Amino acid sequence: MTPVLAVFIDGLKPESVEQMEFLSTFENKARIQTELPSYSNTCHASIYTGVYPEKHKYFFIWKYSPKTSPFKIYSKSKLHKIIYNVHAKYLLYTAVCKFKFGVVPYGYFFFAKHPLNYWANFDFKTVKFWREPDKSVGEYPTIFKILGDAGIRYQVIWAAKGSLEKIKISNPPKPFTYIFIGHMDPISHRYGQESAEARRMLQVIDNILEEKFSEFKKVFGDDFIFLVFSDHGQIEIKERVDLYSHFKLNGKDLNNYIHFIDSCYARFWVNNDKERKEVEEVLNKLEDKGFILTSDILKRYHANMPYEYGNLIFYLEPPYVFNVVHPKAVFMHGYLPESPDLDGVCVANRKIKSFYIKLQDIAPSILQTFGLKIPDYMDGEPIWK
């Protein structure tokens, strides 16, 4: 059994490693091709389980589910007839989300455009972050469940906000120590990873990595795996698309169709062929900016989605986003995986056999270091040479 110090850095691009004096000294690097969509919900589920999205079935954060919606109380009240102010709506959104989920998830900018009774169509679906690791994601056990069942002790250190200097590894370290660093993604959205703000944060993170690596080395010598990886990169936004105006210009009201708009996806739940034809005719006029995701495209990325995520999905190509994205965001992810700018990165103190690896490879790579059997259902494979 070989101990593992694993560090996840949300949104770190491969090119940014060169800005990190300590991390860049490791010769063993690989690029990680991300998911469709390259949102945290999908990426984390794939990392935890080692299976493709079509298996774990976690894609977007918001799904169509009127029966389970935390907002269904608004469909029965009269509040939607009297509350129009976006600030009052945000207070209601925050209150319900904190009560039901314990967090305030991304998506308010979409909800703000609709009356409260429309919110009752949607529910929140996401994996828990590493600080409170799920035992399963969909039908599949997480890496934590597998390690726990095998009697391997682990520590999860959640560092999404606040000072990174507060990260404390147990003494002695647990055989599997996992650190989640969430600081780069919001900085990247707001400024980009070439910015002075990002470079400062990269230096802080790099110092923490060197410090924790040294702590492990004092206990285990050179006999441990150091694994640093991310889930996706970022692409600069050049233009925002107003889908409501586009429908209006084409003689249709977008609000006549059940829909949800994410950063670069517009998802619809059409009820019949007539609705589908109407929506497709309008969307196809945006062919210079995007296209409808066909079953062949979804199959290619192992991302066949259940009905709850939409039965008609339009995709915006980079550098476009829909105008529901936060107005201060200048970089975005979520696009199809082909773009190198979306690649994540993997750095290790052990040889990696391929230039490109998958997010699904992380779990089996960790299991192999502990001498555990890799489940047959996993779509990934160990990365070690």
C-alpha cells in the first residue's frame, strides 16, 4: 500500500502550472480532457466514481422536477402575483435553497427572469463536495466508500474559501489525504488565469503544495504518491446572447416553452412535435453561434442525458455565452471538450503513461496505489506507467 497525497485545484489550466515554481518542477504531467458539459457537477461525479456521465447521470445543477421542486410552495401561493423586485426574489431564492440544500446554488440569474410560480418546475441535483463526501453517486459507490470499506483511513480537507494557510494535515497523515482547493475557479471567471490576481493566487497555492508535500515527505520519505489535478480550464467570453430577444425577433415568446438557460446551453422540455418544430426553427437561426445537440453528439461524449435535463438542448460554441451568466464573468467553461483551452491538468511524482488522460482515470489510479481491485464497471484506467 502506497500513501497518497491528492490535491484537486478547481479550474486550473495546464499552462498555469508554469506559473507555479514548486509544482512546475515535477516532470510527470498530463492534460485531462473534460466532460460534456464541463461543469463541476458532472466533473466531480466522474472523478468520484470513475464512470462516464451517461452512467452516473449527473449533468447540470438544475433539473426539471415539479414534484420535488423546493419552490413548489410558490406555485400554490399568490406571491408570484405581487413580488416582482429582483432583490426580494433573491431573498426568497436564498432562503429556500439554504433551508433545503444548505447552500445557495448557481442559477439565480436565470430564476430572476421568471415569476415565482415558474420556479416550481425545477429542482437542484448535485453531488456533495469532498468536505462531505457522498457514499454513492447515482448507482455507483464513490472512491471514499470503496476506500472506507477496505479499511483505508482518509482525510478530506475542504478549502473552497478563506485562507489556504489554515489547511491542516493530520499528524501523522492519513494514508489517503485529499485537499480540495476551490480558489482558482472564481478568480478565473472574473479575471482569467493570465491576470495579476490569478498569478498571486497561483503563488499562494504553490506555497501550500510545497508545504504539504514536505509534511508528507517527513513521514513517508519518497514512498508516497503526490497527485495534483483539475477538472477543466476556461475560455474567454467575447459575446453574450439574449435568447429571449432572439425568440421575440422570430415571432415567438420563449416563455411559452418550458426551458432553462445555463451559461452555454438552453434546455427545453417540449411536449409534442409541434412545440419541437417551433423551437428548432428559431434555434436553427443561431447556427452561426451554436447547434442542437443530437443523439450522436451526446453518444460520442458518453453523455446521453435523461429527460430531467431536457429533451431538446441547444449548445453555444465559444466564445459565446447566454446573458444569464454573471455580468462580471469574463471567462467561462461548459463547452464541448475538444477545445484545448478547456483541458484540465494532472501533475504527479510518478510517471504517467499518456499525454492525455480522463477524469474517469483518477479513481482507478488511486485504487491501484492501495492495491485494491478496480471495479469492472469503471470506465477509467490507472494512469501510472
